[in-house]
Amino acid sequence: MKNMSLYEDKQSFLNSLSPITKMLYVLSIIIIPIITGNLWVFVGTILLSQTLLSHSKVWKKTFPILGLSAIVLITVVLIQGLFRQGNVTPVLTLGPVVFYKEGLLFALEIALNVINIILAFCVLILTTKSSDMIEDLVRKGFSPRFGYVFISLFQLIPQMTSRMATITDAQKSRGMETEGSLMTRVKAFLPLVSPVIMSSFIDTKERAIALEVRGFNSKNKKTFINPPVRSKYDSWIQVLCLIGIVLAIIERVF
């Protein structure tokens, strides 16, 4: 069966941490650079997330995500560097095209912020089972209904990708041309849309029935078959994250 989530168990340091610890890490690693407004803090948090992902052997899985965001970030650099209001200091001239310092610095801050957010969430998503994440949240008082919606969001893209690949293979076995020119690919894509949508509706109905059978709407206290994921480093990392947020606020105020 194809993997239905982005999680990979590499038996690494991040895999052993509590989901709550990694969620607190994501929160702190995102808001600390925003509070300080220092570009070097952005660079430091990006390098920290990159180091953790490399140590957990999931760094390569971030390449498609970063590659997709790079297209948007290049567009931001071009627009802000050329046309941002307040551009007064030219730094690069390519014929009639002039890039300005103010716009490029603003675009650089946006790019670093986006990359920082992506890598921070990759630390969470690539090294945490979605089921463990939701169970920890429910243990803390999180609504099971919202937990179900939350876990569905993490599984949506892998499920759609897997279903699309299955339907594509089935269409190929029936003789449909799925490779070639752009028009050939478009013609092959259109017949795939209806089966994917209909199968999504069927999966939603079957999942709702399964949840009802298992007492999803029961008002009794929930129990869990799996023990919570815990590490001896959880408390230390949580304290460091909170200290980092407090220091960032103090630095910004004073």
C-alpha cells in the first residue's frame, strides 16, 4: 500500500520528541524572527531547522516544497525590487530595468520568512505521525471533531496523489495516452477529474460511517490504545522555546 502521509520514521531525535514539543518549536521558530525583525535571526532559525531535518534524514523531502515556493519567491523579488513604493536607491541596472535596495531588502525578508515557516512545519510534519499529534491534542482537551478535521488536512494531499496515481494506471491499462504533448496531457487529465472527485465523496461517506460505528460522537471520556510519545528532552526544549519567545519580546521592547 502507498504511504498516506508525509511522515517518515527514521528512528531519529525528532521522531522521539513529543508532538506538543514540536508544535511549540514551530510556534517559537516562526514568531521569534518576526518579533525581532532581524534578518540574521531569520537565517539562524532556518539553519537550525535545516540541521534538525538533516539529522533526521528527511532533508531531501523538503526539496519539492522549497522548489514550488521558489517560483513564487522569485516573482516577489522581481515585483518588489522593481516596483515597490518607496524605492529610491538603485543597486542593480540591467539595461532599462533597475532594481532598488529598499524593494530587494523587503523581498529578502519575505523570502526568509516563507522559507523559515516551510522548514519549521517540515520539522513537525515529516517527523510526526498525524495520529500521535491529534491524540496528544485531544489529551490536552482539544475537540475530537476539530482533531479529525486537522488530521484530514495532513492526509489530503498524499491521499489525492495516491488516488490520482491509481486512476492514471487504470486508464493506461485501458489504452489511454497520458504522455506526450501538452494537448495530449490535457486530454488525459480531464477524464481523471470525475473519478477522483467521486472516489473522494465515497471515501468521506465510508469514513463517516466508520467513525459513527466506533462511537465518535460519544460524550464519554476518550481512551487511547497507544501510549503517548515522550522524550527526556521534551521539557528542556519546551522551556528553551518559551525563553526564546520571552527574550525576543524583551529585545523588541527595549
